[in-house]
Amino acid sequence: MDERRADADQERFWYDFLTRGDSMERRARRVLRLLPHGPRCQLCAAPFAGASAPLMRAIGKRPADKNPRVCQSCFSFIAKHHGGAEINATFLFADVRGSTTLAEGMSPGEFHALLDRFYAVSSNVVIEHDGSVDKFVGDEIVAMFFPLMSGPHHVRRAVDAAQALLRSTGHADPEGPWVPVGAGVHTGPAWVGAVGDDAHTELTALGDTVNTTARLASAAAAGEVLVTTVAAREAGLDRGGPIRALELKGKEAATEVVSLRVGGASR
């Protein structure tokens, strides 16, 4: 009984933390993201390098020994409060299209440099739009947007981030992109919380909403953001654009989406 009560208390803690958050934390994060320069803590945006890095280290915001993607302060928090809760959240998946063909046309070192540039640019875009980088998987970035970090308009922030990522990779440039990227955005219930053990704890998300977003990104063409109609409605996008029904791998029913290009044009 005590164990079940403890689990329930932990879930309530995480639900309140993730959905209500702390306005002071969000304001602090917006200040930290302005300090030069990356790499940064993927949760609070504290910079790990540059002129402000010594100050960050002094207040406990150096890279954590057990997970250098986040600062020691954030790592200690999620490790102490192991667990999570089901909340409504928005997800952005974006990956390099045709990466196998790209890799065939350059040396391994050149391809590594291209992906490193993509990782750096996409991370900055996500952080600038008040999101959190969940992980990098091969040539793909996985990002989360929810009230704690992104405020009540997390769906709009994710859509804006997806379009900003296309602009940052050159899809609006006359000469074309320096790397071809396709993206997907979806919103809905997901389990968000701290997973792993003491050696490696991280904040992540699980559930069908996450899986659907991954399928959308796989179906998107270079220079395209596929947004589910649920997310488009929440984001306040123009409802006059055409809606497509996609058959996504592993999904029994078709998924309705709108297609966005940089500049906000839909097709």
C-alpha cells in the first residue's frame, strides 16, 4: 500500500511539474538561451561554453558526469524525482532525407561534419522555441514541447520550430538547402518523465503520439512539415488549406495532415 501511495504521489508531482511548471523557470530559461554559446543543457538551456560558462559551472550548471547532454543541476533533479506522468504534449521529429545517398557522395568525415552541423542548428532552433531536445537518432532529431518549458501554446511553438528548422537548413534559399530535411508535428497524450538508472537518467517521452510523429517525419518530403489536423487546429493554422489522409506504417486508420512549407504555405 505504501509503495502504491508513493507511486501515486510521484505521478502527481510530475503531472503538476510538467503541466503547470514554474513561470520563474521559464523566464530563467529564456535568459539562459540568450547567453553565448552552445552546446547547452537540453533542459534548461544553460551554455556549457563561452564567456558565461564559468558562471554556469559555479551555480551547478556544468555538463553532468552521467549525462553530458544536461547540466548537473537538471540531472540531479530528474534523478532524484525518478518517474513521470501522462500529459498532453507536442512532438517534433525532423530528419535528413536521402542520407544514404548523401553519405555515398562524400567522405565519412564530410558526412560526420554535415550531421554535426545539422545537430547544432536543429538544437538551437528547438531551444529558441522553448522546446527540449529528447534525443538524436542517427540523422534525426526528436524534440518535445510541453507547458513546463513551452507554456500553454506548445503546439504553436513546435510548428514554428519546424518551419524555422527548414529555413535554417536553407529550404527558403534560392540556391536550395545545404541539407534536405523533412519533419512531422503531432500533439496528444504521452508519458513524459525520467527514465534509466543511476548511471544514465534522462527525460524522455513514450506513447502512440510519439510514434505517430516519427511516422510523419518519415513520410515528409524534403522541405516539408507534415502536421496532423489535431495539431494544426491547436496551433491556429489556416483551416482553408487542403487536408491529406496518409496511411502511416503501423497505424490502422489513415492520419489526416496538412503540409507546410517554409513561409507557412500549405499544399
